[in-house]
Amino acid sequence: MKAPVLGTFLVGVAFGIGVTVLSLYAQKPGCFVTSLETIAEMGRARRAKEEKNKFLRERLKTMGFSDQEINENL
């Protein structure tokens, strides 16, 4: 595996093991499911914001603004 792929894989494995251990320790997996859903919702909100900024950046570019001006305002 290449280094970036290996790093991502190891982070995923560590996260999975950590969630499993916490679930077994607490014996309340519903609590952790709620936490994971919250984290997923935060990720979706972040991606939506990135898409909005991308759309605004393209729109401002077509209006004639420079990259520097766009970066200052976004």
C-alpha cells in the first residue's frame, strides 16, 4: 500500500477498534450510535458549506473578481 492509503486505513481501523471497545465497555451502544450520527451530520454540514463556497467562488469568478478578492471575502 502507498503511504497515504496506509495512513487512512490505519486511522479507520483505530477508529473502529476504539468505538468497539467503548461500546463494549459502556454496554450502551445506542449512546455511541447517536454520537456517530452527530459526527456524520457535522461532516455533511461541512461538505455542504464547501459546495456552497465552491459555487460562490465560481459565480464571483464569472463576475470578474480576482482570486485575491474572493479569498478575502470567503
